[in-house]
Amino acid sequence: MKAFIKKEVYHIFRDYRSMLILFGMPVVQVLIFGFAITNEIKDARLAVLDHSHDEMSQRLISKIASSGYFLIDRRLESANQIEQVFREGKVKQVLVIPSSFGHDFTSQHQTSVQIIGDASDPNTANLLKNYTAAILQSFQMEELGKLAFPIEVKVEPLMFYNPELSSVYLFVPGTIAVILMLVSAMMTSISIAREKEMGTMEVLLVSPLKPFQIIVGKVVPYVVLSFVNALMILALGAWVFEVPILGNLAFLLAEVLLFIIMSLSLGIFISTVSPTQQVAMLLSMFVLMLPTILLSGFVFPIENMPVVLQWFSHLMPSKWFIIIVRDVMLRGSGIAYLWKETLIIVCMTVFFVFLSIRNFNIRLA
């Protein structure tokens, strides 16, 4: 037993990839969980539509800007601009101040403002609404104090894209990304690694089939399976959870197919650098599953994370795919608004295909 344990220890320390997975992954997980999991939102971008333009409204805007929770992204000129700023994806909330705000506040001691939130992410929208309501309450107390007559600031929230703030609107697009990553990339990498580990890949290579044909034959079933999984998730989201698909369905399915091809190319690349199935599975979980859940905006808002993690999240293909799916399903956006995210996924696909072909030829030709 002592000799066997010694042999296993030597084997682990000889494989630097296993060392990285065994000792590096727990550290990375602790860091990611420690920084990513937070319920507080800071520096959320806010647009203001001020119809009043008086001293009282300016003090209210300054109060909101100095709270630490909001950044005034822009000032709107008309209500027609609200939809546009939400489609751009940067502004999370719009504050509408009526023309009689200052007069009603000082003379009638009762006024109202409107909060319009982007509820495609319901948790963030609801939290920002509560922040704004608390700031308005504090502003009221500072300006008027505890007076004998009744004073009230009425807040009228209006949530775009998700009026009921249903969390399933957030999780359905993210679930599509997670499932496609796991089925397409992880299973493909394990499948090819199994052939290499068992020695049957060399048998396939001496057959009349070319290496390119072997790879295509391996990945085509996963393309079909992944596409069927995506259709099932979309169907369940629409029929069971009543998640709308406001955008073009053909465009959405084309984006899904593009992401599947990208995931497969990534899985093939992982298989070319993985000597065994175990290493391929662990490497896939480390590279794909955890970042997809934590750094893609699937569960936790990226804006809350440290700047370093925000930069790192740009390397996650699932981040751009989740943006595309949410915008198409919930906002009805098309290629005019999502061309940048689509181009990023196309570039990632070409990059991983190039690396996969290059490594495959070097290792197995």
C-alpha cells in the first residue's frame, strides 16, 4: 500500500495539467465566489428625462448621483428615446421627472416621479427600483422635514420587457448557454479523448477516412443533439414559463447554431490538449462550466465584479451569447443591435477551429 500511494503521488506530480486542476481550480473557485456573489449594485447607469428643469429637480438628480448606487449616463430630451437607450444595453433605469415637479412639491406637498426599469434582468431591476425609492424618501425628508401636514412622493415604476419581474426570464437564456456548453464542448472533448486513450484513434486514422472526416463524423451528432436541446429549452420557456420570444425566431436559431459550432470547436481544442478522458472532463469543467455560470452574467451581474474579472468575462463566449439570447427574446432586438456580439462569437469560432486543426495534425498526423 505504501508503494502504491507513493506511485500515485509521483504520477500526480509528473502531470502538470492535473496539478493545475487539482490545486489551481479550488483557489480560482474561492476567488470567483468571493468576488462574484454579492447582492449590492453600485454605479448602475441611469438616464434622466427631466421635464421640470427647475432647482428642485436638479437637487433630486444630484442626490441620486451622489448616492453611490447610480451614475448619470445621459439626459434624455423626450420619451421616444427611452426605448433606444434600453436597446443599447448600458442604461439599466430611466427616471422621469414631470414638468410640475418643483411646484407640486413645494406648494401642494405632493408630487410624483416615474421609474422605468429594464426588467430583462429582473433581480437587478427590482433592486435598483428599491434603491431609487429609498433615495426619494430620503430626499423628501431632507427637503421638507417632519411637517404636520401630509406629504407624499408617489413612485410609479414601469418595468420594460418583464413587467412581473419573473426570474425565469433571466434563467432561460442562461440555461441555453450552459446546456450547449456542456453538451457541445464537454462531451465532444471527452469523446475524442476516449478514442485517443483507448488507442482507437490511430486505427481510425489509417482507415480510408481523412482526419477531417473523422472529426466531422464525431461532432455532427453533437450538433444535432445540442440544437434539439436548445429547441426544447425554448419550447419549455415559451409554453411552461411563458417567456416571450419577441425577436425573429430564425435569427435566434441561427445564433444558437453559431454558438453550437463555436462550442464544438472549443471542445475539439480541449481534446487535442487532453491526454485522457479524466483530464478532458476536469479541464472542460474548469474552462467551461464554472466561468459560464459565474462570469457570463447568467446568475450574477458582471457590473458588480472587480474590474479584473469584468475584463476576464469578455473572454467568455457564453457572455456574448447570453446577451444575444436575452435581447432577441425579451427586447426583440435584431442584427442591427447585436452585430458586435455576433462578430465576437464568429471570431472566437474561427480562432478555436484554427487551433483545433493545428493541434490535431501535430498530435495525430
